[in-house]
Amino acid sequence: MNFLTMLKDFQSMGCTDQSKCAVACRVYMDLMEDKRYTDIEKIFDENLNIIYLKTQFSTNGLVTILPTLDCQEVDFQLIEQLQSKNENKSLTLAICDTSSNILYYKLSNGFVDKT
């Protein structure tokens, strides 16, 4: 499936932020190429106004992935809200840059505020 067809699929989920749709689409297509990820599910959360992905990873079980752009600030409250929806409290942040690189960072529960 090509990018534009897949992008229309993300846009039809209800998210009106085109940049969120595009970055989620890029991450989704990247995961599709990696055979370690299976059963990739696209989810739009209206309350949080985000698109995230849930997938099975060969060695870690169920993984939740939050796509984001490198030029966006990381919203830690949003991350904590999304983590609270997961039974294992784990979340992978997929940071996309303009050169099509995607960096994956696994986050654990228990952020510590800087004092």
C-alpha cells in the first residue's frame, strides 16, 4: 500500500490534525516493514486527540507506540495519560524528523520531576 492511500486511511479515523496523521502513517509503514511487529492496530483517542499504535513485538509482547515529530514539544502529561491506559505502563515514543528518520525510545512508568 502506498503512502497516500495509507494517509487517507489515517485521516478517516477522525483526527483533524494533518501532521499527526502523516507522522502516524510514517511510523505505521515503518513498522509494517519490520517483520518483528505483527497485528499493528491504529487507534485515534478523541479525548487525548492523538493517534497511537498498538502492536505485538516478537520479544516484548504488546507494545504501544506514540508517533511524534522532532519539532514538537514532548507532553509528559499526555504520555502519563496514555501510559495509564496500558496494563504494563510501557510506551514507545517514535520521533520522526524531516529526513524520514524515526527514532524509537522506550519509556517506563515513573517520570521524576526535576527539582
